[in-house]
Amino acid sequence: MDIPIADLEALSADDRARYEQSLTGSSTDTLQYIFDTVRISAQMRKEVALSPYWVAIHNFINSAAFLNFVSRATGQDNLGFADVMATRYLPGHFLTAHGDENPAERRLLAYVLNMTPTWRADWSGILMFLDEEGHVAEGYVPAFNALNLFSVPQVHAVSMVTRLARTPRLSITGWLHAAA
């Protein structure tokens, strides 16, 4: 469920805590997440007015230069376009294990462009890749201007950011889709 940030901020502290507890306290195998996001591509498709900075990021990620770079780095030569969103993880935010499968969208790759100037591993917020048994096979601490690229589907998660975090975990993320 996506909730506009204005609606979330309108909740009392107690109501917000109850809402977030309902998400973290449930026992389910479905995708769950709590993080702030601007769904840049989706808003552009709806012709919603966006900051010129969001538009510039969208245009950069969808530029021939970026798509060609990703193609060379991954060997994926059928890239058509990218979906782009900005994310902000605060303490208590997370993303449960999932594989990004969506055959109708023809996703080939997922990406995370980390934008947090300084991050410590003990703050968590780690991009984790899971093996067949659900164990962490690889994990990446957010590092400024580092680009993580991976094939879809691939089971991954973002560990819950701890209360120790002194700054938000910021990134530009999304999927690279096959050309039509």
C-alpha cells in the first residue's frame, strides 16, 4: 500500500506507530516495505508537475549514455528504458525479500544508485542478496555514488535501518526494461 507522505505525516505519533507496527508485526510471505519514495517515472507518465531535479534524474537514467554504459557493464543489449524512483529510508524502514518479477513489464535488470554521502554498516539498510535457503549470500552497504546492478529475478531485501542511523539512506532506484 502506498500512502502519500502528507497523509502519513497527518497521523498522530501514536497512530503512525500503530500503523508501522501493523506492517512489521504481521507474519506474511508477501512483499512488505516501509520507506519514503517519489515515483518519478510514474508521475511523469501521469504528467504530474515535478521538480526539475527529478526530471533531470529521470532523463539521465534514461539517456543513451547511461543505458549504453549499463549495457556494456552487464552484457544486456536489449535495454529500452528505465523506471526511476527516489527512495529515503529512515530508522525503522525496510524492504522484505522479493525478486522484482513482473513479466508484463519485461524487467531485465534492477538498479540502485546510492546517494547517501556517509553510511555505516552498523546502521543497517544493507542491500542483501539471498540464496536458495534464505541465507544472505552477499550484502552491500550504501556507498555514495555507487551503482548496484542485478538481473531480475533475483531475491533481495533491504535490512531495517536502525535507530543508530544519523542520516537518511538515499537512493535512486528502479528497473531497466527490455526494448519493445
